[in-house]
Amino acid sequence: MTNWVYPLGTATDGDWDISLGTSDSSAVVNGWAHTGLKVATLAPGAVVELPAASEERIVVPLNGAFVATVEGVDYPLAGRPSVFNGPSDVLYSGTGKTVTIGSADGGRVAVATAPAQASYPTRLIKAAETPVELRGAGNCSRQVHNFGTPAALEADRFIVCEVITPAGNWSSYPPHKHDEEKDGETHLEEIYYFETQVAAGSGAPDDADAIGYQRVYASDDRPIDVSAEVRTGDVVLVPYGWHGPAMAAPGYDLYYLNVMAGPGPVREWLISDDPHHGWVRQSWDEQEIDPRLPFGA
């Protein structure tokens, strides 16, 4: 079976800590065609460059501040101390453009990509402009930053967002899928890039190991069975099948960056719930949002 789980250090490529599915990735993932992700950790003053290609990109600071340069124009990205400090400025580059990313003080940056044909203008989305959604309720409460969704960004193919799940909560739940083009569902590959932290006030020792978990399982005769323990820098690919929950273990907050795109005619996130578990959504009507949200308020 194709490897769908990439722990930190298993998808490196030159200056990139992670390089999967992009136009210049050296690693080949069988059956993967519609989404890509690169992550780099830059020393102060360091620069990385993505050559012009037929793919759209969105630059997402994970920690630290950056300057992204597209067609000779510099776009300062204010960044954040960590992914658990609320939204960051992000930059959509469009297609066919060289993108250079640098940082005066250093930091970690992600670039989501998708092969694309239509050209849309470069756009800076400030942190204050990012739609922040509190989704679910009770122990399924989570925070979603919808900077790269169809309602927030004009783009050709991809849908990009990030999710923060407080310690002990479940997100990406109930399990759902988007692997067919049919009424009420769109066919989308999905990338999960994870980060974890010890939850504030948890009383954890200095050597605590911040972990989370991700589940993916078959929805038809295509085999897939993932039960992955994840930490900062790990990636799980979802080519098809039911996926969820993404679990924040007690004592540890969980973040993930989602990159979705597919071959269908409509850029829209339409899903089908696993019929055994979809009823859980109705239970949220009588529950409150977790008071620990929003992060970064």
C-alpha cells in the first residue's frame, strides 16, 4: 500500500523539511495528483525560492514573520509566535510566478499548492481579515481559520484552512469523506500537516511528549487503514475514504493545516458523513462551545 503517513524528517528535499506533491517535489506518491505542501525552517536572513510553475500557492507563516516576493513585489507577512496564537497574514500567489520567501529573524513557513490552469491575482490576506469559525460544540469544539476557502479567496483549484483543537477534543468529526463527484459531494484529495503543544495550565513536566492522533479508513473497496500518532511536523495524506477523528490527546493542543483540491468542475467542500456516526452533529445543538476557544483572542 502507498505510504500515506510522513513523520517529520521522512519527506525532506534540500532546504525543505517537507516537500510532497508539489511541481518540484523529488518524492513521488503513487496516485497523488491534485495537492502539494512544502514546509521550511529558515535561519535568520535565509531565503527559499519556488520557481514559476503551473500551480497556485498560498504562503502560511507557522511561526515567525516573513517577506514573500512575487514578481518583484515584496509582501510583508506579520506572522505569529506559533500556530496556536490565532491567524497569520497569508499570501496567495496565483499561478506561473516565482515565489521567494525570506525571514529577518527566522521561523517556520508552509506553502500549500495545487496544479492550476486559471490565473487569479496575487492577494495578501491579513490576519484581521481571516474568517475565524468556531465549529462543533462540547468536546468536538474546534477553531477554523478559513483564509483559503471559496467564500474568502478567489482561486482556481485548492481549498486551504487551518484548525486548532483544544486538548482532549476531537475534530474532523464525525468521520466524513469527499472522494466522489456526486450530488452533495465533491472529489478532493486532502493533506493534514500537524503541530502539537502542551496545553496551557496542564502542569506537564518539561519532557512531556505532545501528541495527537489521526484516523483514515475505507469507505469502499479501495484499501486504506491509518491510525497515526502525530506530532509537530508530521503529515498524513488522505486520498479517499472516511477520515476523522483528528484527536487532541488530553494535555496537548492540536493544530493542522488542511490542503484540499480535486479534479471536479466545482471548487467546493461538499462532504458525506459516515452514516454510523453522522448523528453526532445533532447532539451539538444542546451543547456549548468549549470556553477555551478562540485561541489568540
